[in-house]
Amino acid sequence: MALKDPRTTERDGRDLQVNPVFSREPLAIPRGALPAGELDPGTAYQIVHDELMLDGNARLNLATFVSTWAEPEALRLMAECAEKNMIDKDEYPRTAELELRCVHMLARLWHAEDPLTAVGCSTTGSSEAAMLGGLALKRRWRARRLAAGKPADRPNLVMGVNVQVCWEKFANYFEVEPRYVPMEGGRYHLGAPEAVQLCDENTIGVVAVLGSTFDGSYEPVAEIASALDDLERRTGLDVPIHVDGASGAMVAPFLDPDLRWDFRLPRVASINTSGHKYGLVMPGVGWAVWRDEDALPDDLVFHVNYLGGDMPTFALNFSRPGAQVVAQYYNFLRLGFDGYRRVQRTCRDVATRLSAEIGRLGPFETLTDGGDIPVFAFRIREDVGNFTVFDVSAALRESGWLVPAYTFPENRTDLAVLRVVVRNGFGHDLADLFLDDVRRALPRLRSQPEPRRDAADASGFAHGADPKRTPTRKV
């Protein structure tokens, strides 16, 4: 009997056609509906495996900040803990204990006055951790306003327009007015005078970014803190700082120990970081730490019974995996301070060398050199008119490299750049291969009579370097 063409059985006409596996008969698998019956596990595996072969190579993804390499021992521990739910602290008390140890290690790394009394938690990533930091700022501000008999219905948050999109989400979801400081000239992130200018009695805090996703630069946290100290002396306004250290909070302590950005500055109330970025864990885990209990309002904390005692919890998510927390603790034990310093130093060395080599190729001009977090941005020189950064990004993608091209936000929308993120696992050898592919692409790009791509053709993988949709309050 002739088989019916399976591609005609769905509205899109494209059921999955499964080739024989080991001598099994061909099968048709619907794409957008549950199969009518069960599949052999080997067949199901092969279908999913073959689809995933078309994904990009994660090791060649120079767009993402997320870790794409881990030691086999870390992966083994994660597999052993895959079924553990981080929220079940009484069922998995040792996993909960490892989480607490990580919080204490981070508090010590970030110079909390008493690391054992600093409060913090793990999260699904730095975005959730940032939102928890923002919520604490809002509640503290609200409590002060109500205690003084003043209205508390118009909170605002001051930040640079370069902040990651999670802060736009925070402002939207939790009804806080975002006050963005635009870029100006050669200033690509938040400056101290510009931040203070937007602060008033309704400001819940200032977000300072340690490692901008647009160009990899540190924002001047100490200068911002000093300017806010001066503001308090002049006006009585006490505006705290939250440091978004998604990347930099796991780089600066090891490579820039004299840089004052953390709890050494009394105005810093809280810090978030991404364990799955330069914390070197596979996605997804983040961390939020407050300098002390006073910085985290107790009405935001839920208390659960833990081994007969009290276990405070603070999170937006409920069920989430414990495997990444275990992997974070493994990395802290495995590498220690010197190991993290060596890994981050290698990443920075690769970034600074690679940015220098790209700057010497001729048509490119570097904006940053990878000397803060190991991330740098570069543009096409103004005298090059026959190709764009979007042409370069497309050409590199043909060789498997994923390099985002995007325009900067207000007031530098005229500036289009490419950005390279150097992570653990992207060493000097891969950097040389990347440079070879850039060099190979240049003759074809230079031969173009005019650009073929612009911002409208850009892929949507800028990873945080996104334009803000919320109206910007002018400085």
C-alpha cells in the first residue's frame, strides 16, 4: 500500500519526516502537536539531536556573556543535582548550606563589613537579582516617605541609558519612573554629575553598572557615590546605590583590587552578579547581596522552617534548579581566589590583544580595549563608506562567528558598533582563528561598491545592548 505524503497532513504542510533509525520504519512526526502515540526513546532522541545540530556553535558565540564551557567535574555535579529544587531547603539542606556559603564568600569578596551577617540569595540570573535589588530600594524609600508623612506614589530610579533591559522591565513591572541619562560625545555610560542632576526626593536609588553591555566599560561608582554624598550634604537627600555587577562584580575583585566600587563605599546598599557569566557557571544562576539586614526590608522576606530554625527567602521565582548553585560552590572551591584571578586575567589578556589587532587592520576603530571586563566594541572608520558593521557581522556569521552589530542609544544613535565578549574557553588560539576570518572577509567587503546591510538587517542578539522604549527624561 502506498504511503500518504506526510507533508500534507498539517496546515503548514511540514510535518517532520523521520528517516529510518536502526531498521525502524519511516515515521511522520507533527511539529506543532503531540504525537498520537509513544515514540521509541532512541527515535525521540535522534529527532531532537538532529534539530539541534542547526544551532550555532556556543563556543563561537561572541555575543553572549553567558558561560559556554565548564569542567567535566562541574557538569557531573550538575547532572547529579538535576532533580533538586532550590526552594526545598528542608528536603535538600546541604544544597541550601552551599548556597549560604556562596553568599558569605561573595559578601567577603565585595568587602561587606561583616560577611557573616550580610544577607543575600541565589537567583535564576542577574536579571532577577537586579529586580530584587530594585524592589528593596523601592521599599526602603517608601518606608522612609510614609514615616515622614510624605506621599510615596511617584518613585523614580536614575540610571544610564546603557543599562541592561532588565532595568527597563523592573521600572515597567513595579511602577517606577525610569530616569535615563543619555550618552553624550565620548561618554558611553552614566556619569556622576549627570546622575545627581536627575535625583530628587522621589529617587529610590541610582543604578551603577560595573561592566556595560554596550562597550564593556566600568561606570565610575566611587565618583557617583561621592557626588551623592555631596548631594546629601547640600539637600539632605539620601540616595543609595545599587551596583549592577552582572559581569564586573566577578572580574574587578580579582583584577582591579584597588578599584572602590563595592561595600567599601557606604552608599552602596546592594550588588548583583551573574554566576553564569564571569562566575563561570553554566546558565542559569545569579546572586544578590545586601550590605546588612537594614538594607533589605524584612517585609520582602519570607520565612520558612529550616532544620527546626528560621530560613529567610527572597525571590521572584519559586521552583528552580539547585544544580547551578552546586556548580558555583564547586567553582569557588576548585579555583579559589588565585584561580579566578588567573582565568579572568587570561580573558582580559585575550580581549586587549584582540582589540589591538583589530584596531591595526585598517578599517576599524576601537571604542574600548577590553581593559575593564574582557569585552570591547569597535566601529568602522568614518572614511570607509562601502561596508557597515552589519555587513561585517553577516560575513563573520558565514564562518560560524556570532558577533552582534548594533547602534548606540540616545544621544549617540549615530554610532554603530560590533562587540566581542571574551569568556573562559575563548583563548588566544581561537582569537587567532577569529582574526584570520576577519582578515579573509575584508577583501570582499572592501570590493563592495556600497553597503549591503544596515541596522534594519541586524540580528536580534545584542545581549543587553538594546534601545530603551521608555521615554527618557532629559538631563
